[in-house]
Amino acid sequence: MDKNILKIRNLVKQYDNSQNVILKGIDLDLNEEDFLCILGPSGCGKSTMIRCIAGFEGYEGTIEVSGEKVTKPGPDRIMVFQDFNQLFPWKTVLGNITYPLKVGGMKDKEERKKRDKRIYEKGAVFESIFTESKNLTKDEFYQLITSLIRKEEANIKIKKIIESREETENQNTEKEDEETEIE
């Protein structure tokens, strides 16, 4: 039996300044092996539902992720924004990346950087590319990011192969030394 990773019961979302009910009576069970695609016209509540699941929006009803009730953002959930208006415009890319750690209680800036060093470094690369290349379209920017990530993954694989070969060479050298001592 698959493990239930998302459980939504009677989800209702209505903004204080509106009479419109954005989400009404949504029930959903999502198991570990499931794939979910939310489709609908603009303004129907897709992003609002995702923000509720991520903990960025208040709501009525129940949302549980891996058995824990969602009351605020947490490190167990990540939301990729479809545009940049969801980020803090006064913060750098790096500031936006480490902000969840800050609000999660990690006050030491250096500790936040260390904790997400890899993401932090990638953010610095992306930020410098984006700020230096103002003529990049969003599609070109994401193609560039994808290319950089693939190169990073290839570099990691190459490094593992080299380390494995070095380890094998060291073991062979040790065997040769042992054989020389025995003779």
C-alpha cells in the first residue's frame, strides 16, 4: 500500500476583502507513487491551492503533508514560482533562497549559507548571469540554468569516476607493496 503524502479535507479559501470563494470543499488524497497535474483556466484557484499546501496562505479545512498539519511554510515543501512577482523584489536571489531558513528560526546568516551552500552557490551564478545579461528572455534564462545544472551533474559524475579510479590505483599500489615485502 502506498504511503499517503498529501491529504486535503474540505479545503475552503476566501480572501478577506472578497465575497468570492476561491476554493470550496476540495478533498484530495495523494500517495507516494501518484502524479498530480492541476489544470484549469486562469483565476480558478490552482496557484492558491498550491500556496495553501505550501503553507503560504491561510485556509479553512485540513491539509496534511506526510501526516503533519500544514500551518506555515516548512522545509518539507518547496514551491517553484511561475513568475518573479512571488519573490521579495528587494532581496537578491540569494536572499530569497535563504529566507525560509531565516523565518524557520535559523538566525545566523553564515549558518544559513552553510546549510544551503550548494543552492546558495547556484543562486549566485544564476543571479550574476541574469543581472549581467539583461537581454536574456525568460526562456533563454531557464535554458541556460538547465544547461548549467546538466554540466554540474556531469562534473559530479566525472569526479566520482576519477575518485573511484584513484581508489582502485591506491589499492593496486598497496597490493604491489605487499607482494614486494613478501618476496
